[in-house]
Amino acid sequence: MNKQKLAVKVVEKMMADDAFSQWLGIEIADIKPGYAKLEMHVRPEMVNGFNVAHGGIAFSLADSALAFASNSHGRVALALENNISFTKKVTPGDHLIATTQELNLGRRIAVYNINVVNQDEKKVALFRGTVYRTQEKHFNENNNDS
């Protein structure tokens, strides 16, 4: 299976089993090996007491983008460390887009930046994630899963 087909297959499988990303309303706009572009709409029930989106909303969108991008190479990857800087408030009705950049893909560790922008292409958050790449594969190459 070529790398692009594997990336799509892995992310489709992950998304099918990811109830939280589904609840958030995340849509997969693009997947490539080491890359994910995700989109979602901010709903009224996602706001905090200041009527702005809870910080966990942008964080969760970026975290899902990290998971999909880092697993798209076919090996199970798990977050080691994530951090986020919020640069603009997010309000109900906003459309968020998270785009990954693979900074380093090592044998065991990979590092990603994820930019989150709104519908006006204004950056609302910058997320950095580091993952541990296990030896476990998403699909066994010796059976019909591949």
C-alpha cells in the first residue's frame, strides 16, 4: 500500500473510533503522511462563563490534528507533551481550521506545530505536540488489513 493510501486508511479508522472528535464536529479536510487539516464549527454549548469558547475546544481540535498527522505514517503514536498559546478569542459560530506541520520525524519521537485559524484566517492558537512513536502498526501488512 502506498504512503498516501495508508495515511488515509489510518485516519479513517481512527476517526471512526473517536467519539470525542465526532462530538466536536471535526471534519477531515485533508490527510497526507505527516499532515492533517481539520475543520470544525464552534457551537454555543462550547463556551465558558465569558461567552468565549472554552480553551479546551481549540486545544482538542489541535490535539486531534496532532493524533491524525502523527499516526498517518502507519505506526501508533501517542502524545508525550502538548502546549498551546491562545492568540485570539474564539466565539460561537466561528469556523476553526487546524493545519499541522511535521517538524521532526524520528524513529521514536516526532514533533509537530499545529496552527489553528478562524474563518477569517486569523490565528487563534499555536499548538506544539511531541509524540512517542511505538513499534505497533495500525494495520498488519501480512493480512487483508493492508
